[in-house]
Amino acid sequence: MNNGYIITMNIQDFIDNFASQFDDTDETVFTAETKFKQLDEWSSLTALSIIAMVDDEYDVIIKGNDIINSETIQDLFNVVEKQVH
Amino acid sequence: MDNVFNPFSLENKTILVTGASSGIGQATAVACARMGADVVITGRNAERLQRTSDMMPNGAKSQEVADLTNPDDLKRLVAAMPALDGAVLCAGNSTTLPLQFGSREKFDGMFDVNFFAPVELLRLLYKKKVLNKGGSVVLIASIGGTHSFMPGNGVYGASKAALNSVMKYAAREYAARKVRVNSICPGMVDTPLIHRGTITEEQLAEDAKRYPLGRYGLPDDIANGAIYLLSDASCWLTGHDLVIDGGFSI
């Protein structure tokens, strides 16, 4: 939620934004504990979409390695939250 | 040495290289100097330009710090130019972005650097007759957008495809003064641009294996193509996009 100057990150919004980058995986699959790279639909293009979504929604630039090093959606949320301004 | 057959010599030619502070531009500037040219280099950072000059046998003919996306810098650069026999427009940027995130803002940012800046520079070099008759211009385009359409490269590829299109029109029109205009379309070249982390080093290493010749390009691989296009060896070649990509687009 953007309340003017400070973006406060909410895990459920993040999960929703994350899930939006998928086309064939049911939304109910996505939780904070989802090991997203194990999903059938996961691809290098999905990774690029996640990076672009984080830039768009949170104004944070993450790298490919941030995705590689995150196992769950919560892990990636933590990476983004640290850099949000 | 005078008797050595060398149709690729750049002796007695003055050549401008943009984006000369790193990557393909730096390698091209140094290679042109080693082939005997007087080289004018431009880039955004004085310190890095000096480093490029230091790599040349006798240093650069001159160094101009300029951001080509800034209209005042661009005009100042053109005004400072000696008569040129060649120009290699290397300054550029890249982005990896799925098309659904390619907003007008993202396209504008990429087109400002990769399309509008070199096109305006090319226009002024010709209009103000900075380019000598019989001169040669080389634009650095890409296989992206013309020969290859990899996911995530749309915004970048479109800017390079547009540049390649202008190259062909300029080749037709500038032939009036026997000015040749060609482009080089490289595959992935190992420069600082590709190591910004959107694509991991592991993914890059894996991707490089997909090139028939087994590796990404080196800046010198592209510089050598530019030497050919600048030299009299290519004096009957214009409007050509020279693909140098290790066989990737076959």
C-alpha cells in the first residue's frame, strides 16, 4: 500500500502480485511458503516478469541472484522489503 | 612495412567513436588507432575516456566528454569535430524486460539512448558536412529486433531495429556524397552491459553454450568488423547489416 511517501509492504499483496505473473497455476496455490521455482509453470521468462513486477510495484531493483537465492515467496518478500523506500 | 598488402589500413583517416569509455566502443577506438587512424573519442566520463586514450599507441586525437541524449552536449560535440573520414556510433544501453512491462516510459528511455541520440548525431554529421566525401559510418545495432526475437528483449530490440532501418535509408540518401552507412548486428557480447545481474552469471554461461561457435562475442570481435567497414576494403559496401554472432542466428 502506497500511503504517499513510504511504501508499507504487505505479504498478501505481494503474493497476489507474484501470482499475477503466472497464467496456468491456480491462485490458491500461492502462499508465503510456496516454493515457487518448483512450480511446473516456472520459467526464465517468469523470473524476468517477477523482477519487472517488483520494479513496477515497489520501485525496487532486484537481481536474478535474489530469485535464485530465494526458496519461498516469503524469502523474496524479505529481500524486497529490505530495499523498499 | 610499406610493401605489406593491407586493404584494412586506416592510416590518414580521422574517425569518431562514441561510447568509447567501455565495451565495444572502447575496443573499437583502440583497434582503429592500432590500424593507424587518428581517433576522436567521446563518452560520458572523462576518467574512463582517458583510460581508453591510454590504451592507444599514441593516445586519442581528442577526447570529448558528452552525454549524447543531451541536445546541448550533442551540438557541442558536433561543433568540436574535425573533418571525419569515419564514425562508429557505439553508445547504447540495454534492458531485459518482458513486453507486458514495456511501458511508454521504458520505450522512451531505451529509444532516447539507442535510437534518437545516434540518429541525431548521424544527421548533424552529414548535414554540417563534418563527414568527408567517401566517409564511412558504422552503427552498432543488434541481432535483437531484426534477426533474433528472444523473450525479454523486445524494448531493446525494437530500438535497434529502428536504428537499422534508418541505417538503410541513410545509405541510400548519403550515397549522394559517397558516404557509406552500414551497421553491425552483434549477438551477445561480453561487456559490462550484460553483467548487471538481471540475468545471473550461471544463466549467461548456459546461454553462451547455445552459440554454435561456443561462446559469447568479445568486444574485439565487433571492433574487427568495424575496421573492415571503415576501411577502403569495403568501399563498395553500403546499407549492409553485418551479423557477427558466432552463428547464433543461423
